[in-house]
Amino acid sequence: MSNVIETRGVHRRMNKAFEIRDLALNVPTGSIYGFLGPNGSGKTTTIHMLMGLLRPSQGSIALLGRPVPGDMPDILARTGFVPERPHVYASLTVGEAIRYHSAFYSTWDVGRAESLRRQFRLDSSQKIGRLSKGETGKLLVLLALAQTPDLLVLDEPTDGLDPVVRRDVLSALLDYVSQRGATVFISSHLVHELERFCSWVGVMDDGRIVAELPMEIFKNGIKRLRVVDGPSAVDDVPFVLLAREAGDGVSAGEIWVVRDWQAPMSQYFEQVGASLREVVDLDLEEGFVELLRTFRAPDA
């Protein structure tokens, strides 16, 4: 099985103003896949369809090689899910919630659950309704990891958490992945947070996938070029041209924003009689912004 998550032609209309369109995801086995997009782009709706909470009007979804929603019992037994909103009973204590969830999973790891409880400094006797947001977030991650899943699906798991809690949660996730070789699908709008540990990235905006590629290519392959005497028609370029705009002066030429750039591609400009004056590296957030800006352009 090459991909743990695959969607093909998935469509779902949520209201008159928003719909998921032609969704195609490919999450490689063993990857940590960062699902990026601004708030309202459709990330949570997509995750709800992956987890069988919403059904697409058309298209197919498969997790762990099994169809959604047809084989959801088997899929859920092997998938740890941390939703955007807590799904635990506020009237239970931390200890009661751990025991309650353990009853649903034959693969539940009692030792891991207790180790994480201590690591996260969670009091077994504390009522969940009285936990802080950070403590609740740590409890949700504990419950997902203790079932020893093959796949983790995490919807904004660190949103609103302070830096210390965020570090604790991400550290626990990475430790688990390194031990088990699990696949992680984690959504976020915090670009720099995912940059440090994700191996793949998918970018979503307005219900559609803008880009899907290895993180290393995403970080190093998006450039801003300063081009003089560029051709009027752009054909057979060796890179993906995201945007082309006039420079800031007559002699400045044009600014091209490209994806999948490699240094030998500079020869293209010599071949078409243009001059490449400058290649500017973009950090991950700048590249993310350029992708969204180009996607939203009228002629994109």
C-alpha cells in the first residue's frame, strides 16, 4: 500500500457559498503530512469526510487501503483521531476518560497511557470540565496515542495552545511516530509549526487542493525571479510558473514566481533570449502566501 489516505474526485457542497471540489489527496505511508490552509478553506470538512462523519456527494475515499464509509469499524480501530473540538465528557475525570476510551480498543496500551499522563502532568482525579484548553488538548492526544494507531488524523491539535504545551504535544507525537512508524495527517494554518517536522505538505484553499508535494521541494523549490526581456508567450517551461508581474521600474524587468525550481533551469532564459538577473529564496510562509495569492488570481 503506497498511500494510507487516497481521495479521488471528492465533491461536497456545504452551502450556497462553499463546496469541496474535485478533492484528490495522496498521503504516503509513513509520512507526516501537513495539511495547510487558511481558516475556512475546507480542512475540517475534508477531515470529517475522511473520518466518515460526512459523506461526499461524489468521489471515493480510502484510508488504510479500505473504503470510507464502508469499512469504518476497521478503519477507526486503527486510526487515532483528534478533532478540532473536544469529544470527551466534561463530567468524567481524566482517569475515568482514559478507562472509558480503553474499553473500545483491543490495542490499547495501558503503560503508554499512564506514561503520557505523567509526561503531560495530568491529574487523574481532575474533572475534564475544569481542565484548561492546553490540558484538554494533551488529554485528546493521549487518548489517540494510547490506542496505538497506524494512522493519526489531527485537526488543528495545537490551535490556541501556548508554546510550552504545543512543544509537549508535538514531542509526544514525534516520539510515537519514530517508535511505531505510523502515518500522521495533521491540519494547521500555522505554516512554521509544520515546517519543522512534516515530510509532505498539501495546501488547500477555497475547497480545492492548490499543491501537494514533498516538504523539501516546497521549502526549496519556490523562488522569486527577476527577469529582463522575458518572452511574451511562455511555453514548455521546465518549472511551474505561479505568477508573472511587472517589476518596480522600467529597467527592473518582470518578477516571476515559480515552483519546482532547480538551478540548471536558468538555461531556459538564455534559450529564449531573456536575462535572469536574480533568484530570491522564499521562506515557507512566503511560498505559502504566493501559492494562495496565485490561486486566487482571476486568471490562475
